[in-house]
Amino acid sequence: MEDPYGNPNLCSVNRFFTSFLVYLHNQRAQKIWYSVDAEQIEMRRRIRAQSNLTEYAPVFLILLGYAEYGKLPTLFVHVIGVLFILGRIIHTVY
């Protein structure tokens, strides 16, 4: 499969990161968390939100860099970046 911008390596990089994220999700889904009180539940929720950022942000930044390298329009790259930041803010609030 070839990238629409003519770089065949970008598709393989995208497939690698997608399969890595699926692997992380499956590993996390297999763990069962037991909690005793509401304070532990809140702490685990905060830890999980932080872990989510550290798992997805580097992958997003690499893929955003490849999108910029692939000559996507600058406005599109900026919109995707702003949407990611807004999504992170919403994720921490809820």
C-alpha cells in the first residue's frame, strides 16, 4: 500500500503505531481493578488519565509530524493539533 503523497514508508509507520495502540488497549483491558473506597477510584481515574496521555501523545506528535512532512495543508495540521489539545482538556475534565 502506498501513501497518497507518494511515500510508502508512512503507511507502514501508521500501521505499526495503530497495532501498538491496539496491543496497549488489549493489555489494559485484561487487567481487573478492584477498589475499596471512592478515594481509590478517583486516584485510579487520575492515574489512568495521565497514562492515557503518555501513551497517545507521542504517537500523535509523530503522526502529526509525518502529516506535515507529507505536505498536508498547514491549516489542516493546525486544526488537527488544536482538536487534539481540546480533546485532552475535555478528557481531563470529564
